Amino acid sequence: MQTQLAAYKCDTNEAICLKLVRTAEDLVDEETTFKPEFSHQLFENETVFGYKELQIRLYYSACRLTTLLQVKFASTVADRFKGIEQDDVEGKIKEFIPLGYCTGADDFLALLSKDATFKPFGELIHLYTQPCRENDQEYTYVIYKADMTCPGFREYHARLQTFLLWYIETASYIDVDDDKWNYFLLFENFEHDGVPHYAIVGYMTVYNYYAYPDKIRPRISQMLVLPPFQGQTHGAHLLEAVHKFFIADADVLDITAEDPSESFTRLRDFVDTKMCCQLPSFATEHLSQGFGSEMISEAQQKLKINKKQARRVYEIRRLGVTDPSNTEKYRLYRIDVKRRLNMPFQKNSREIAKMRRFLKPEELDCQLQQLDIKQQQDWLEKEFQEVVTQYRRTLERLAIA
Ligand SMILES: CC(=O)SCCNC(=O)CCNC(=O)[C@H](O)C(C)(C)COP(=O)(O)OP(=O)(O)OC[C@H]1O[C@@H](n2cnc3c(N)ncnc32)[C@H](O)[C@@H]1OP(=O)(O)O
């Protein structure tokens, strides 16, 4: 019985099929389907029970994001085992997508033609062209800054943010009534039947935090480039354009990021290092002298890059000019990076000195056992090797950019 029931367990990362539809043909073209990376926010353990050959279709028109939801399956557990019920998949999805979606393909296709009249919201802040990977044709990409006062944007954003659930592990919907949110949207401008269309490529939300005494510290909260467009430099364009937008704002102190993912960290290292290459304080001749206050102030004032990130950029730049076969130079680099990595342990040492004054000898012994020196050294070496690997990857990308 258990084995027979297990056959009705479905992996939701596999069952969910996402699509950005431009033409009626896309609807039936398997090639244009993409899958979520996560679905745990809706489905516990990323599974549902009760279906065979389950397919949860969540298709969007490429421009307006008109939505089609269909749940298809070959059979349910109830068909075979009386009294056992399947999970309510449709009900769960409905909790997370805004009302107004279609359930029939004909209704969806009838609305698809409305994509031709869709125009991006807000003000254009950046434009670039790039050849398309598939057909080598030159496409134009536009980045707009929108806000909730733009007619129709509130509803559009409600549809757009549903993608976050599938690609950002800890994503949550934001409070759109808070006017401290900035929205940056990236579109591909393509022609269909001689009419210009704007298909969504990705977007970013940024929150204007307060910085003492009279500044703003924008924090990147959610950045998403939709899977069909990932790995084609759109993320780099979007991040750089947002930086440049804030550079022009005298009220902005610097930019931070909330809970950055690994791929975002790599992207940010690349973009920030590329921008800092133009700053005199990051010139090759200054790098061997260490991370200086000039670097901190120039990165902050000219590029709105915060101190922690400026330090990473310095380490990446210095690695790039340090010949690993020059033992002495590489040793100095390693010491410099390890000194930064060691900061939390140095704080610990200060705490030990304090403990010596206040703890009884047996209590102190117990505390010190937790701070094994050898373990610290091993940890430092491992961390150092990891950051160097990440930095080399950034340097390789910079070399071909
Ligand atoms: C604070 C936060 O928001 S954290 C959450 C960040 N968001 C996510 O993690 C959601 C899922 N991921 C995404 O949305 C995207 O992958 C992003 C935003 C992280 C990056 O956007 P992308 O458009 O893919 O970035 P971009 O194309 O510039 O670079 C991505 C990779 O493609 C590679 N790449 C870019 N163009 C090319 C090319 N023409 N040929 C080969 N490789 C390329 C880059 O080198 C980079 O490689 P790496 O990740 O190994 O360093």
C-alpha cells in the first residue's frame, strides 16, 4: 500500500511549468518552458501528494504578464483509493497569484494581443543594445524606474513578484504601500507584426533606508533576471544602471544589499570592480600599499559603493596584479586578506582578556577550549582559499568583458 501511495507523490519543482508567451506557438512549444529553483514557500518539502503526471502550468504573456493557470494530471489518488484525497494544488497557487488570471487557453490567447499596446511604466533611465544569443539579431533593452503612482503598475507588480517565490529562497512579498520602495524594470524591446513590444527581462526592488544624519542608504532587496535571460549580462547592466542612477543623487550615502545570494555576490563583485577600475585610488600602483582611506572615500563618494564592498574590490584588484609565483608578494597578499578574515577572532581575543579578569579559572578553561588555535588557523586557510577562488572567477569575467 505504502509503495502504491508513494507513486502519487510529485516533485513540485518538476511539476511547475513556467512560460513567458510571445506568440500562440509558444504555448505549445516545450522549449520555452522553464522550471522553478524553489517551491518550498508554497509546497512543504517541495512535494504534493495525490497525482500522477502532475503539471502545474503557470504561463504569462511576455509583456503584460497576463496569467494562465492550469493544473493537469493523468489521475488522482482518489480515483484509485476511496477515502484518500489529493492535495489542493490549485487552491495553494491561488493564494499567491493575483486574481484576474485565466484558466482556459482560449481566453489567454484572446488577451495575448493586448501585449502590443503595453508600454513600460515610469521613466527611462538606461538603454543598451546586445545581440540575441539565438539568432544573433541586435536587440534593444530598456531600464525603467517606476513607482506605485504609475497607472496599472500596482497590478503589474503583483503579477511580476510571483516569480520571486521560485527563484529567491527567502523571498517575501513587499509592502507596496510603503513609498520608500524603488522599482527598476528591465525590458527587451522586440518587434512582432511590425509593432514594438516590451517583454519583461528582470527587475529589482530597492528600499530607501535612512542613514545618519541626513542621508539615504538604498538597500537592494530583490533582484531577479528571469531564467530565459540569465547568463547574458542583463544582470550586470541592471545593477550598473541602478548604481549610476543613485550616483547622481546627492542624498544617497552608499548602496547595500539584503541577504545577498552567491550569484548576486559574484555579479556585484564584477560590476563594482569594473566601476572601481576607473578610480585613481584603486590604480595598480596603490594596491600593494594596502586598503586605504582614499579607496573608502572615493568608492563611496563617486560610486556609492560601501566600505565593506570597497574592501572586497581592493582584494580582487590586488589579487589581479599579484603574481602567484612571486612567493613574497603572494605571502603579503595572503596576510592582508587573512587579517581581515581574522577580525572576528581578534574580537574574541579581546573578550578572552576580559574573561580573564572576571571568570574563575575552571570557568575560563571551559571557555578557552572552545577557541582552539589550530581550528582557527585551518578555518582561516579554508576561507582564504574560498575567497581567492571567487575572486579569480571575477577576474576571469573582467578579463573578457
Ligand atoms: C540581494 C538579492 O537580490 S539576492 C538574490 C539575487 N537573485 C537571485 O538569486 C535570483 C536568481 N538569479 C538571478 O536572478 C540572476 O542569476 C542574477 C540576478 C543573480 C544574475 O543575473 P544574470 O543576468 O544572470 O547576470 P549576468 O548574465 O550578468 O551574469 C551571470 C553569469 O553569466 C555569465 N555570463 C554573462 N554573459 C555571458 C556570456 N555572454 N557568455 C558566457 N557567460 C556569460 C557571467 O560571467 C556570470 O557567471 P558567474 O555567475 O559564473 O559569475
